[in-house]
Amino acid sequence: MLKTIFVRTSLALALGLAAQTSLAWDRGDFKTFALLPAGSANPEALAVDNRGAIYASTFGGEIHQFSQRGQLLRSIKVTPSSGALLDLAFHPMTGALLVVDFGGHQILDVDPVTGAATVFSTIPGGAAAGPNALTFDAQGHVFVSDSFQGVIWRIDAHGGSPQPWLTEALLMPSGYPPFGANGLGFNKAQSLMYVANTANDTIIAIPVDANGVAQTPHVFAEGVNGADGLSVDEHDNIWIAANLANELVVLDPTGKAINVLGDFAGVKNGVVQGLLFPSDLVKRGNRVYAVNFALDVTTLGLPANVTTAYTKQVTRHSIAVLKLGDDE
């Protein structure tokens, strides 16, 4: 069990309670929730179904399903696909499992039992397109971030041709690694969309009018090292996977960091201890799950970074979990 001070501090922050004084961050202790099957490729994103089962997509074209206890329930091969699978999520209205096929520049509708895939939407731009993450609005529209073209695409709830909802220089990459618009999500009122720019270490806020039209965006937060997957909780706190920092950063609705969770604790027997290049997260109840992408960036033709040597030691990929408080 985590220290009492961590339970009080982190749980209070997670619930959005106002702190009367400045409190030190306690990073907690991420434990291994589940191991992917031996030989599985790097896991990149997480999703949860309506029964609480957890799904992880991989760079090998697979999706692995786990129980709430971390037991492997099913592994499927998404077919056809390019293999380079990124974000995945269940559509809140149709129930369809939508998966970003980064290499195929498309969004797939995937059968979660068989892995059979049909094209839900194709992102314009050909090889220049970089679809990365997705989210939904209250009307069921699907929004997809494009890391290379600086576009947020909007797609009808039942698929079809995407329309550019916002094209913006703030969503373009100008740093390392060279991925711009990435994780995205709406606040509760759906008056703001937040988008992580991985290369620029920024979180962009996009105001949304009553008709769902994007307004002029602005930089909401700076300095989130490798801002990747993003989730907005029920208190409008923004949870971000900071891949280059090997941590999760939690911002309040004003953009202030109210917690930093996790750290890298080495590689033991080929398995990451703690977090290593976390690319996505899911918060469910009093637990937060993070996927250890553990990406060796040199395989993408990029210069090595300060943790690349450790990613080369990973032989079994994993999902980590942090308990924020006691079970009810």
C-alpha cells in the first residue's frame, strides 16, 4: 500500500479538491499490471470497455485484452492493417472499437473478438498524413489528431470522409521526437479541447463554440517533456503521459501542475520497472494505468535519447498501474 501522505495528497488532487497549501508531489510506485505475450511488439495505447477490460494496441498489429486483474483474456491480429497501430477507443454511441492505423493513414473499425477490420475513414494527405489519437464529442463525432499535417480531423459517428475541423501551426512539430498533435480530449462542458504536441512539449487549448466550431487556439501549458497520450478526468484535470520524462503529469484546469506520478526504476529480467517512455494512460476509479511503449527511437531513424540504452534491454513489454487510494 502507498504511504498515507500519498493517499491523502494524490487522491485529493485526483478528485479535484482545492489544496490550502502547496504540497510536495509524491510520485507513487507504479507496479506491473500485466505482461504482454512473449514476442509481442511495443504497446502504444490503452482503452477500457464497458465491463472494465483493458485493451492494448501494439506496433505489431495486435490488440491484447486483459481482465481487471491483469489476466490475458485474448490476443487478436488486426487484419488487414499496416501493423503500426496507435490509439484505440470504443465509440460511446455505436460501441465500435476504432483503431488508428498510423501506417495505413486510416481509422479502422475492428471486431474485438476476431480482429477483422474494415476501413472507418481514410485520412487525407497520403504519406504526409500522421493520424495518431482520437476522441469523441457528445454528438458522436470522431476527432483524430494528425501529427504531421497539424490538423484535427472530424468524422461522422458512422465513418466516411473526414473534414478538417482545425488546421493550426501550434499543432505542427518543431522539436523531438518529430510528432506534433497527439493525445486529445474535451473538458466536461465540451467548451475546450486539449491537444498534446509531443515535439514541442506543449498542451494546446482549443475553445469550442456552442455549434461545435473550433475557435482560436492557444498554448495552455509548456514544458511537458514528450507530451503524448492525454485524458481529461471528471474534474477537468488533464492527465498527460510524458514519454521522454518517464512520468505522468497532472494539470488542473488553470494549467498548473498539481501532481507528477511515476518514474523509471530500471529494467529487471527484460521487464520495465515503473515507467519507460509511457505513451498513453487510462484513469479508472482509483487506479491509473499507463502503457510502457519503451520505444527505441533509433528504429525510427531518430537520434538516441538519454533512455534509449534502457529501451534496448526490454524483452517483454508491459502495462503499469498505480493505485491512488484504498478500495471502497
